[in-house]
Amino acid sequence: MTGTWGLGPGAWAKAVTAIVLLSASLASAQSLSYSRGQNVSPAYEGWEVGADGVTYFVFGYMNRNWEEEVDVAAGPANGLSIGGADQGQPTRFLPRRNRFVFRVPVPKGFTEKDELVWTLTTQGKTEKAYASLRLDYQIDDVVRASETGALGAGTSSPEIRANKPPTVEVQGRKALDAKVGQPVTLIVEVGDDGIPKRRSSGLSGAAVANTGSRRDVGADTSPDSQAPIRVNRATLPPARVTVGKNVGLHVSWFVYRGPGSVTFAPEQVMSWEDTRAGANSPWAPVWAPPAMPANGQVSVQVTFGAPGVYVLRARADDGALMADGHVTVTVTP
């Protein structure tokens, strides 16, 4: 007697085993992570109306490496389809997921049927991000807080809805000269409205805690009901569909554009989603933001490893919303 596809019992068993092993191998390959050698994928985050009344497309990216920073000059391998290839996008791509990295004004006359395309070629692979004005792509501050991990899925609060982005201002000149190997001191002044309030480290550090309540399970929430209730979290909808983030005001310097290595002292808080335990990252477990100076001024020493023109970004982050400042440094030997 033969089984499916005319295989005998022994051959059928071997075929099933091979299929199971292949499936396990594919699942394992999909779960692999890499330090280097992988490509960078551009991402369209959505469109927003800025404080200036202008409508912008907002982009980020996913660098599939955990360590390697990838450089791609603005041009055919890193360009936008309308308005010129260079529209202020990064040329230095930091590891892992980087959200809300840059934005470009929506071209005049754009409709929901039109698209602006960001093309990025890395490691011999070309990927594209397609930006459109579809209504479901509109983003606001609550969406930003949710996507970066300060909020759980579908959560909000009066506090977080009242939050305003921090401010950051580079002190002194915005265009500087430096020499290779000689430290340069940069100072930014950071301000914030104190929202969201700084919380302890760990999962409780989110702007809205993802803890169960009587309302979560449809229990009696009237003032007269004082009976305790045990919440089985396994029976509740997922609290997160994105990363978790600890909140608290901090500022990070990093290379936005530049040809060589750059060293910051002191070590800067990660601006990308490093979720590994022990990382100096808001997305890492048991992380707490450093204390901010009373005058809001934060200094850093920067040393350049190669000549060229660098654009450095200072990102002020309250855990939910961010603001950026930039300085351009021309480095000579």
C-alpha cells in the first residue's frame, strides 16, 4: 500500500521529517540577527501638518545590523524621486530601527493618488519607501509617542495628549572647523514641559503603564465597588504592538552625515532602538535617563577620526516626543 504521492510508509515518513526540518530551518533563519553585513530598508512613517502649516512626508529606516553603521551618499543610491535626490536625508544609517528621522515638504499639487519614492541601495540590494497622502497615514504627536514605544497599543491619557515636544538649541555657531584627533566641545540648551513625568526604570517607565485594571475586564468600576479583582493578563488583548520605551528627558548626539568615525565623550544615550539589557538606551530594560543640569545646558566633546564634512544631530527626547538640532563641522587633517 502506498501513501500520498505514491510513497511507501518509510519514504512518506522520511518526506514528512524532511519537511519538518526544512520548516524549522526557515523559522530559525528568520529569527537570526546580525552584527553586520545586512542592508538598510527605508520606511515611510506617514504625513503630518507641521507647526508652520506645511504638510510633510516623514521617513525613517531599519538597519538590519546590530552594530554596523552604513554610509550612503545622497544621490542615485540614496535619493528621492521628486524635488532633487538630496533633500536632507541621512547618509549615515545607525543600527536597527530609527523612526521619524527626516521629513520633506509634500510637493505642490500632490493628491492621494500620487507617490514620492525614497530609494536606498545598500549591500547590493535596492529597496524603496512609497509616501502618499492617504488619510490613514496621517500622524500626530500621540501616534509618534505610540510608535516609539512610550504608549501601549491603543492607550492614551490627558497627560500624554497635553505633551509638547522638547526644545533644543545648539549654542554658538552652527558651522565649525576642526582638526582630526582634536576634541571640539559642543553645547546645547534643552527645555521641556515636564510631560511625560519621569518614571522609574523598567516596564513601568512607559508614559502610560500597561497594567490590568477592573475596567480591563469589564468589572464593576462604580465608587461603591471596593472588591479586589485578579486580572489574568493572558486573557487581555496585547498591550504592545511595538517596542517599549522608558520615558524621561535626555539629549543624544550622533552622526547624521559624515565620512569617518566620530567619538563622543561622555558616551551618548542611544538614539536608535537598542532593546538589549544593559544598553544605554531608552528601549533597554532597567534604563533611567541621566539627570539634566538645572540650566538645561548639556555639553559633549567630539573627536573626529577622518577629514571631511560632518553633520551632527543633537536629539532632545522626553520619551514620547523629540526635537532636533544640527551643527556642521568641516574637519581637516
